[in-house]
Amino acid sequence: MLLIECPWCGPRDEIEFHCGGQSHIARPEPYDQVSDETWGDYLFTRINPKGLHLERWVHVFGCRQWFNVARDTVTHEVKAVYRMGEAAPSTEAEAGR
Amino acid sequence: MTNYSAWRLLVEGLKGQTGWSPAWRAPDPKPRYDVVIVGGGGHGLATAYYLAKVHGVRNVAVLERGWLGGGNTGRNTTVIRSNYYYPESARIYDFALELYEGLSRDLNYNVMFSQRGMFLTAHSRHDLEGAARWVGAMQLNGIDTEMVSVDEIKRRIPILDTSPNARFPVWGGFTQKRAGTARHDAVAWGYARAADRLGVDIIQNCEVRGFFKNESGRISGVETSRGTIATDIVGLAVAGHSSVMAELAGFRLPLTSYALQAFVSEPLKPVLDTVALSLATGLYISQSDKGGLVFGGALDHYPSYAQRGNSPTVRSVAAAVADQMPSLGRVRIARHWAGIVDVTHDSSPILGETPVPGLYVNCGWGTGGFKAIPAGGYVLAHHLATGRAHELAEPFSLKRFATGALIDEAAASGIAH
């Protein structure tokens, strides 16, 4: 059971949350000049790292807010929690981007 | 190499079991191979076998980081079925099922394929309507499925709570009679032994750490923990670690790796002689020949490379067993574990070419790779040997994520994603 620190509600069990996958994916622009390959990459291609992963979570059975988590996909250790719109907090976390 | 037969068993019994030879060699890697296959699970070993047998390509190495079948091939719940929705999927999964039907004879190795059938149960009017639509599509695809009544389900799965007051009342369901289970280790070992006999080098404890490319960007070799191996053609069959290998080769895949847990109970007297899958809870369960109930449910819903399970999923899967089969409520779980499954957005595999010339993939089978082993190996071998996709594999190319021609089997993959 992961203990996840919701930025609004504090530490809660993982069953209150849902993981929304990789974070910091920028939508390619301008929309009418994006190739099919670039659009396909945007929709489907993921880093899927073995190690540090920057990902979005939502406190679905709580405040229902989205936020970011830096988590190790091998140990499942949560390294950092930060709000939407914020940059990843440390250079260590950059490694997974 | 010893051929296995009842006669041989008798002779060896009289000779005190002294005449058996190892099922495969343990060669050192050669400096060069025509084809290198990364991943010594079912798909990789099957690829090597069909390369040698069907295409006569025998200068082949299978590189395995750990031991044969130690990944998802040895971690799944052994269900084999072809009841998928779309024609493309039905064709390839049914081809796999057909190969499984003749596999023990083909490999001279008993993979214990038991066509005990499979029952999928519907637990609401909506489940039942969905099931009817599903069966209609499958029958059009030529798959042997049919709707079954509650009475028939009650007869075939007496431990399932079909009473009106059940937590998940049963409204009906459907069956595929040719579905069943096989011994998963035997599938890996059988392919390994048969491939080895045809001259394939199976190299265990050999981790791939990088890829070499020539000036035109084509694959020219692999860097391994046991030295450098030159080759022009590499096939990747590494399931949950496909993204890691792709990163080493310089590209990314539309995959996310998750942990999928499986469970075995303490051994029981026979209580279940088919495979049961509930559309309400996602529980799938069968009983092994040793008596253990083999079961599983949903994924652990966040990306993971940890080959172990987390407690919330243990609890929800165990609860599904206790709710739907109350007589099993006090049965103890003997073991549980997880495999790392590579899930695509459309729950269909990725087969064929990658952005790196000479490097081909067989990945993205997600939660259902075991049932597809013979077909996955067959079509990858075809592609590696001929340079062209097998017609069964064509719809599953990586290109579909750019063209949008997805084959969305999220429902038919039979598991809550």
C-alpha cells in the first residue's frame, strides 16, 4: 500500500487515488500543422521508464484534485509530490523526463 | 538428444534413469549470428524454433537476462483462448490456439494443454447484452463461442454462487469449448528444447546492454554482459521491458508497463473443471492438476517494474473469490506474485518493424501474452526471415498509432484495465 501525500488533504492510502499516467506532456501546436506521427506520439507514445517516473495522480475519493508525483517504478517509493503547473522539484527528478 | 516417448520412459525406468541427456545445451555466445533474439520467454523461444523449423535459419541466438521462462511466461495464469472481438485479433489468437492444439506432438514435449473450456459469466442485463454482441461478432469470425444459460453455468461451475441473492447474481454467459489451460513452464522448455535440437544457441544469464548500428543506422550488433555479438537482425520479445530495450536502441514505444498479479491457493480436491471468468469482478480462475486454484484479477493500476504485487489488489481479488464462490472463502492463498505486462492503448500487440532498421518487436500483448505464444513466435520468425510482415501480423504494426487504425480489444482482453 502506497502512502501518498495529497497536497490538499495530506497523507492517504493509495486506494483513494487514481494514477493518470505520465506528466508534463505538451500538446503539439499549432494543431493544423501537426503531422500524424507527431499526433500519434502525443497521444500514445510514453517514456515508460524503469526508475524515476513523473506522473499525474488524482485524489478521486477525496478532494478530486490532480497533482504530480515523482515515483520510482521499481521500488514504488514516492520521491516528491508537487502541484499541477509546477516544474519537477529536483534535478534528480529530471532524470525520468 | 533423447526423444521422449512412453517406450523411452519404460527403458529408462529399467535402467535407473541414467540415460537422459540435458534438454538443451548451455553454449557460450558466438561472435556472430544471423539472427539474435532478445528474451528467452515463450515468445522469444517460439520465434527461434519457427525460424529454424519453418525458415531454415539456424544460426540463431536467444539471449535471456535471467532464466528461461522466468518472466511473464512463468508468471501468468495459463489460460489459452481466442474469444476476441475484432477479426484481426480473432485470426491471430485462433491461429495460436490451433498451434497449441498440436504443440505437444510438434515439440515432442508435453505442454499439458487441457481444453477444459471457458465460461464467462454476465452479472447484469448490460453484461448479458454486451456478451450477446460479443458472441455474435466472434461467431462471425468463426470462433467456437456460444451463449449459455444460468442452469448450464450452474451445472459446469457448481461452486459459483448463482442464487438470486448472490452478491453478483448470474444472468447468463458464454463459453468457448476449445479454450483451456497449459503448463506454462513446459511451453518455454518445450520450445527451448526443440529450438536447441535445430541448432539454436540458448544463452541464459546474458543481459543485453546496448545496440550497435552501422553508418546507415541499421542494427549491426548487440552489447551484452557476455561480450559483443555481431548480427544484422534482432528480434525483441521482452514484454514488460520492451520500453527499456527500445530506449537503448534510441526510440520509444506506445507502451506502459504495469504489474499484473497472480495467485495460487493451497491444493484442494477437484472443485472446478473449467476456466471461469466473471465480467463483473474481472476474476478468472481455474484449478491446476496439483489442485491449487490459479486465479487473478485486475492490474495494479500504476506503472511498475516491480515483479511483486501490492496489497489493495490482493484484497480485491481475494474478495471477488469469496463473494462469488463462498465455499472458497476460507481457502488459504499459498503464493502470489506479479509479472510486468506491457499494455498498449488498444490492448493489442505491436508486431514487426521499429524505427531502427533490422530491429523488430513482438510486444504489447499486455495481460494476454501467454495464449499468443505460438502465433507471436510464428509471425515474428516470418518477419525476421523474409523481411516482410506475416499477413496475420500486418494489422498490428507500430504504424497504426500514427494512422489511427487501432484494434481496440480493451473489453475482449478480458481484464479490467
